[in-house]
Amino acid sequence: MHLIPKRNVALILSIFAFSCVADLEQETSRPEGEFAQVRLEFHIPGASAAYRQWTYLGTMRSGRMRIDHGIGLRSPGGELVLEDGHLQGRFQRVQGRLNPEGAVEVHVDALVDADGKIEGAARIGSEEGSVNGRLTHETALRERNRIDPAQNWPMFLGPIQGGVSARSGPLADPSDFRLAWRNEEIDIGEGIGSITRFMHTWRHANGIRTSSGSSSPVLADGRIYLSYHVPSPHPPTRRQTVFVAGARPYEQAVSAVAEEAGLSVEELPEHVLEKLWEATDDIVLCMDAETGQTLWKTRMPARGFNMQHHKDGPYNMSPAVADGRVFAVGMDGDLYALDAQTGEPLWTRKIGGNRSHHSAALAAVPGVVIAPMGNVWCGFSAENGEVLWQSAIPASSAAVNLWAHEDRFYLLSGSGNRLIWEGRGEDLVCLDVLTGEEAWRIELPDQPTAVHSAGRGSGPGGISVFGDIMITYEVRTDGEDRGERRDNLRHAARAWRISPSGAAAIWHLETPAHNGEHVPVIMHGKYVVLGAPALLKILSLETGALVSQHKGPGPGNGGYMQAMGDLLMVRPDGTHGHPHFHFYRVDPDGEIEHLTPQAWQPGVSGGTSSYHHPIYYPMADGRIFLRLADGIHAFDLRSPIPE
């Protein structure tokens, strides 16, 4: 651990320049008007396969419903207008991923009765069909979707204590999970789409929804927060400092795509151009967790770069909320602090170019926000962004884990798991979050061993904690050279009894080696769930003894687990964007039941994940908030409520 000597503070501040909020161009909007959710079911028998039968979920403000284009982000496909019970309009829409047909124009002419039932006609070209659905006003949405504001998921890995778990009420069978809402904004795009080598071709630029980053949503005080970016036609304000795999200068990229499409540059549509622009607007969005409506949206125009990646960063870091503030990092390494209620920027600080934030997420507690600066994790004042301390924990530790003990917070992390490829191990480190002082440092046993905190790209942090017990998910290897060490990877879980003065190992268990990037999940305050691609184990938190196990789908290629009450969610593949999940029930006796012999799929939109950078989903009060290909979708997992 290295605190910053006072003589070096001026040097650091000269390298990572501090910007007052007065220097930050920003736009904060707060939509007004009567709000409603609208579900439309289209049936057009004569249309092509993708358009014969499909569902669109959207929102309405003061009788106007914007429809997203399906591929682009900046411009809507059109809008429908409700006046005197008559819903009319037209829009362009692309259905399906890599749809070779491109956009079609949809015409709607329907009636909406007093109960919100929608019935009418729809047309695509000369093909006639019908549209049915329902309009649900804000009051009814709130009645069905009340959320306890005390149940929070304010950071990437969920609530402090308990790892990635949260309490819940009675839960339904997955067949009864109900889509509650889709968020109001229509400019949230794919994460998995952000692969530069794909976006610089006509086929992909014209067929995949534009990327808007790979950050996870968070939940705090009944609100959902998301930081993302949208391509901007404006030139960047600073020199691009990051290498982007496969990227070419804008003029070359545009010309190549136009040539492939057989079009002139002037004929290229905006949804193609926006994938090639160099600049992006950094955005922080706040949504009502009960309705999905936008409470505020703050945009920093042309502040970042349109950085798209393959298996390595830069990553769009997940935000964190604490003490009435939301913290986010933009695509050019700007750390933003905004008022969580109003969206007004409080301060911004430069913490480094994109090469410096390959990590997954921020962390925050009252008084301190923890973020990478340069190549290490640092603590910044939540009040004004000043550097409080600098650690020796490298930013390659993808996420740092927090532990609450009595009236203080501590940061738990490995000291840098890249060392095992050099035949060296690492230490476990515990820091006081307020001061940055090292509380203790312990060498991991069985060297060379490391906390499994990065995975193939940027995985979760490899540590879970509940009460005074910490679980570390470890990777160990040996061999004479890097190739031999890669072939000899072994995984294990280890439990520790921790205090502010030290840690003592309790138990240790070897686990099957695989490329999952999850952290162990703690359930019911007494069990640890460990996963492999085809096996789940339930262990005693206190002793490590096997309580039960199940041969079934587990976390595999970048996969991970989350838990809420007695419900365990497993994402088998967290890398390729497949929106399918498995659910298990772990009862208070530790017995496990597989609830989804067939994988559960949301049934709307497409999947979203960054390539080798997982997206976690807030789970609280019987709800899960999924980031899918076209925004945030809230699902109610509680026992069904009668219509």
C-alpha cells in the first residue's frame, strides 16, 4: 500500500488535471407530461418472416410515443400519436439481428378504449394486418410495481455484504415471470455489438444496433442509474489516445463501407455513420424503478471517443451510488459526480485515458468514490473529487470489493492476478476506504496463487463477504514458462475469518477448472454456491462441507451467478450476448432445485453483454432489471398478481 506523499500531490494533479464543473459542458433534461407504457402486438400475415408477428414495448408522453429505429440510436424511427382515443402514425423499424431486409415502414391506425385496450389496423407496404395491445398509465404501473426503496443494488456486484445477493419476498415459477416495463429512453444500444471489426463493414453497420457501452445498471432509493455513451457527429475535443482494434481514420472507414454497399458517402444512412464517428456523448441516466420513466438525463456532448473493442478494453465502467451522489466514468477517462436526485453535475476529474480503465466498475461509500487512476485504484473525495489516497492495487483487478464492519468500510482485493503468468503469486489486501491505509496484507497460500478477478477480459472481483467471513475465488498454476502455466490452471475457493486486524483461513476446496469469471454467491447467510459449466455445489459457509450439489447448467464462458432470497440465477454464457438464464431454488436447508429445465429467455429484445466483460443486473424486492439490446427491461419475479 502506498499513500501519496504530499510532495507528489501537485505532480499527480498536473498529470490528471482536475476540472471544475464550470468547465464541463452539459445538458440535463427532465421529461414532463402524462406517462404511460404501451405494448403493441403486430400480426401482418403477408409480411416477411421477421415482420409477420412481433411485439413492441415502448412508452408514451403526453400522447406521443417515440419508436426506436432498431439499428440506430440517435434518431427515432418515427412516432405514434394518441388523440381522442385514436392512435395513429408511421415509423421505420428493423426487426431482428443482422436482418438483411433493413428497415420497413409500419403504418398504424388503432383505437384505444377507456381501459387502455388497443385494437386496430397495421400495414407494411401493401401488406395489411392488425395491431392489438394495451396502454397502461403511470398510476396503474405503480400499483403493480411498488418497490421497497430500502432494497438497493448500488454498485456492480450488488449490496455491500453478501456478495451478489439481496433479500426478497415470495417468488414465482419462471414461467410466471412478468415483464413490467421497458425504460423510456430509446438511445441505449447493444454491448456485444461494440466490436470494431464488425462495425466497420456494411453488413454489420447496417444490421446491428449501435453500441452504447457495456456498463451495468444499478439500483438505489427506488431509482435505476445507467452510464452509457451515444456516438456524436461532433469532432472529439481531445486527441484520441487509445488503440482500437481494426479501427481506421473516419474518412477511410466511411469510404470503405460506402464502397462495400455500392453507395456514395452522401447516401449512407445515419445509423451506419454513427458507428464510424470518432466522438461520443457521455450520458448518465436516472429512471424510476417502478415505471421505467426517465427522471433525468445528463449528457456531456462530444466528451468521449467512440471506442469499440473486441476482447479487451477500454470498458464502459459501471456507475456507483452513495450518499446522494451518482458517480460514472466517461469514455475518455472523466470521472463524473452528479446529484442523484436532480442530475446536476457536481464535479468532474480526469483520471486517465481509456487505456487506464479496463476495469469493470466503480465503488462508492459515503465520502469516498474508488476508481482506477492511471494503472492503480485510488480513493477520491465524494465532495470535490480530490485525491485522498493511491493504492498499489493494479487496475487489472477488474472490480474491488467492499466490506462494512461496524462503522467503517474496507476495501478487499488481490494485489494483481497477472503475476501468476510470471510464476509469482499475490497477496490479499485490506484497506481502510476513508484513509487508504493498509489494515492488513496476507500472502495467499499455495503460491503461485491469485484471486480470480480478471478472467479472459475483465470479470468480477473474485471476492464475496458476509459478516466476518470472506470467500476468495482463486486461480493457481505452476510450470516453467507461460504456456505451461496456462495449461496447469486450477481453481479453488477459500474461506477466511476476517477482522480489521487480519485474516485467518478457515477452509479450502479445489473446484473444476473452467473459464467462468464469477464470484462465489452467498445465500441465506450460511451457504456458498460454487459453479462450473455443468455442476453447482452448495457448501457450508462456516465449514466448507458439501451440503448438496446439482448436475446442470452453470457459469461457463464468462458466465456468472446472482442470487435474491432463495432464487439463484445462472448466466451460462456471459460473453456472447445470449439472453438466456437458468434459475434454481436453494431452500433454507441448502437443497437445490432446478426450476428451468429449458433456459428462461426474456422474450423481448436481444441479449447484451460486452465481449469478456460481464453485465450484472440489479435484483431486489422480487424484481430483476435486465440490460438488453434496446434498453433496460424490468421483470417481476414475484408470485402472479391477478389482472
